[in-house]
Amino acid sequence: LELSRDKTGASRESVWRLAQPIDVSGRRGLRQDAARMRLDATQAETLAWRQERVAELRRNFHEVLRQQIALSAIDAWMARFVVIGSVVDKLARAGEASGYDRRRLAREQQAAAAKAAEARAGLDRSRARLAALIGRPAIDEGVTGSLLPTLPAGLSDLQARIGQRPDLTALAARADAANADNAAAQRNFPELTVGVGGKRTDDGIVRENGTLLSVSIPLPIFDRQQGADRRTAAQAMAARAEHSLARQKAEGELIGLHRQLTQLIAAAERYRREAVVPSSELVRIAETAYRAGESTVLELLDAYKGALEAETTALDLEWKARDARIELDQLTGSRPE
């Protein structure tokens, strides 16, 4: 809206005009499309952030589960010392066990107690971290679940889900927005402005009123927006390249991660079947042999330690498999099991 008033001597002139630019090139519509695409990209980035928090929550949950199982194994290890300790005391009173056996067993009990204290402290910390993530006060209740994940879907099915990842969706939307900006910059047709108004003149003798119609268009003689065109073209090319590179990296990472996960699951199942399960039988044989005087306390303690190490190794394999499964679900945008 434009208002003007001019007074020169006895002559007065008043003018008003209402003007509106008209986008005849479609540039404004393309910029609106680019803005909507950036909004979609921001929403996808928010969803990607939420998926990162879900992965963090899952890792903390299974870390609590792993430490909980490990602490149970250490408690079972300590319980064996209590049982065999009574046997050593009886053998010592009968003169069949040396003082070394009792002192060696006591030292192992102290080491087991230290390990249990360390594991319990780590478990308390993990529980507090998990409680903070879910917005609840820390409690001493345990969690339930399976540490070892199930086998993932086929590689071809997972590859089909790559494009649905929120971060890749956001990159694709930003690349489309950059393309729209470039298309808008290429339409360098000047903007047309039309106006309508009125004019009133008064020279002291005659008063006249008239209507004003105006059409204006800028003439880009020196500045034809070539810089904006080239800048948006470069931005569009960079956005497309970033999306393409991220897609290729995700596909390559998927193949390696899928192989790693399947191999870890197979290794964990085989180790628990071939090493952890027979450990209980080895412990039973070692205890029987020690009671019969056919082995020393060192051999018995070695059997105890071997059983604990086998369980710890199995838990480490299962935890690595679970961590790989969480990463695979996040990589493919899959819902957690």
C-alpha cells in the first residue's frame, strides 16, 4: 500500500496505490515445495533420534541382564566353596588335608567375594542408568529376557528395508529440497507487479479524481541471478552425493553385520553346548576325586575356575551377538524383537 500527498503552491495532489507481485514463473511454488520437503526431513531426523534412544535403551537393558546372569554365576561359584570348605575341614580334622589346602581355599573364597562385590557394584550402576532412561527410580528388581538374540531375517529382506531408514529418508528429502531450490533459481523470469489506486488533484479552482493502474517488471540487465543458480546447483549435487554415499555405506555395513551376527549366534550356541554344559560334569568329577583323595585342591579349584570362565565366555559371546542384533535393527530400521 502506497500513499503520497504533494502540495505545490495552490495545487494539491493525493495518490494511493495498492500493488501485488504475481509469481508468473512458478518460483514461489517450488520454494514452498522445498520448505515442505525440509519439514519432512526434520521429522525423519526426529524419528532417527528416537531410534537411537531406543537402541541405547535396549543396550542398557541387556547390559543389566548380562551382569545379572554373571553375578548369579559368581554366586554359584562362591556356593561351591562353602560346600567344599566343609569337606576340607573334615579332611583336615582327620589328618587327610594339609593346612595349605585350607589356606588356598580361603584365598579363593576371598577372590570370589571380591569378584562378586565388583559385579554387584557394576550391576547397581547399570540398573540406575536403565532406570534413568525409562524415567523411574532405581530399584533392585531384576530383569527377565534372553541375552542371545534370534537369527535375523534374510539378507535380501533386510536390504529392501534400507531405504526406509529415517536418516536416509531425511537425506533424500533434503536432496529433493535442494533440487527444488535449484529449479526455482533457474526460473529467473522477473516478477510481475500489478497495482490499482486513485489520484485526486486540487488547484484551488478545479478538483479532479482519477483511477491509477500500474504494471511493473524489473529488468535484470546486470544481475541475472547466475550466482544463486550455480550455488543451488552445487548444493543439490552435494545433497544427492551425500545421500548416495550414505546408502552405499549402509548396504555395505549391512552385509558385514549380517554375517557377523549369524556367526556370533552360531558360535555362542556351540560354545554353550560344547563347553558350558560339560563344565558341570567336570566339576562333579573333580569334587568326587578330591573327596576320594585322588586329586589335590589345586585341581579342584581349577575345575571351579574353568566352569566360571566358560560361563563368562559364553555370556560375552551372547552379549556381542545381542549388540550386533541391536545395531542391525537400527541399521535397517526394523522393529526390535
